[in-house]
Amino acid sequence: FIQMLRSAKKRDVLQLLRTVPEEMLPFVVEAAVAAQSIASLAALSDFLDFSKKPSSLLEKFLYAAAFSPRPSGQLLRLVLDKLDGKQLAPEVQETGILAMGSLVGKLCHQKLCGLQQEVEHGVKTILRGLRDAEVESEVVIYLLALGNAALPETIPTLLDHAEEGPTMAAIAAISALQRFPAQHISSKVKQAMRRIFHVKRKSYEKTCRLAAAEILLDKEPLPMDVINILLAANELETEMATFLLLKVQSSLY
């Protein structure tokens, strides 16, 4: 079916989207995303009206885009166009932001970061949204999108929110940092994680401290960090201490 859509003309894909039984529509939308032909994406662009369509169908489209294994710049452009400047249902807006981060990350993994304007536009859109976010729940979504993108140049932004942000934002930022491969977890990142785990700058919530310790133990751990985490575990509540001891065990094998 996907192969058929790849060879179909825009008008044929659009006709299919408009006439298929309602219960089959999510499947056709997913297949059109998977096809990623110019015609199928153009048909989706005409068909999907984010101001009118049921949010469940729009979310289905965004999830299909986010989980596409090798997305194209055209797919990212379609997502950006549908989200740009629109007043959307909160669940659609949040899914769209996360999908944008996923698409940016996968395109950069394909070495297309500096070659496609859509990627640069996507990164700027996420960073601008993060900067303009007024409530913590919005900040969290944009930080998670940065985690999906996993771009090394965004690490300083994530570190700032990890150390200085409110609890949920800090957790989201540290979770985003966990998505990066070990070669991007620099000494500066590890120093920040030490400050968070050992509560050097301010009082950090338990989840923040555990996530910071996980980075130190999972990303090429240093003997000094293993020893200091073990020493600190003696002063923690039983549940936290047990978790850290198990992490240390697993990191040593």
C-alpha cells in the first residue's frame, strides 16, 4: 500500500483521504507519512486542517512523523507549516513540538543538519518556544523536544535549566541530557551533575539527584564519581541508596 502511494499522484492520494471510511483514515494517514513522496506529503498538507480536524487524527499524523525512521526535510517542513502560528488544542501542540524535536534529531543523524533550512528552522522554533514559554509545563515540553533532537549545541541551554530551573523543568532537562551519547557528556556537564547530586548550589528534588547520578554512572564513569556516590549513599534514604548501589553494580560490569 505504501509502495502504491509512492507512485500515486497528489490528486489520487487526496481523493483517497477524502473518501476512505472514517475508521480507515488513521491508517491511510500513517501510510501517506510513511510513503514520504512529494505527492503524498502535498496531499496531507491539503487534507490536514489543524483548526478543524479531530485532534486524535492530527496526533496520529504527528506520531507517525515522529516515529518515521528516515524522515525527509519535506516531512519536517510539513510539520512546521502546520504548527507555525496556529492556535491548536494543547495536546496537538505538545505532540507537535515533540515530533519536531524527533524529526530534527533524525535529520541531523542523517548528516543533513547544515544542508536543509527546515532543520535550522526547526531548531530555532524549539529554542524560541523555550525562551518564550511562560509556564513550567510549556518549558518541560520544549526541553523534552531538545532531548529528542539531541543536538550538542543545545547542551548549555539544557544545563542552565537543569541547575536553575524549577523541579519539573530540571528533571526534563536532565532527562534530555541522558539522551546524549557519552562523547557529548563533557567535564562541564559532569561537574554540573555533581553539583546537582551533591546539592552544592540549591536544594534539588530526589528525582533530579538520582537522574544526575545516573548520568555520572552511565556515561563513562570516573572512579572518583563512583566513590563519592557510594559515600553519599550512606546518608540517603533506603530506597535511593538501594537504587544507586544497583546502578554502581551495573556500571562496574
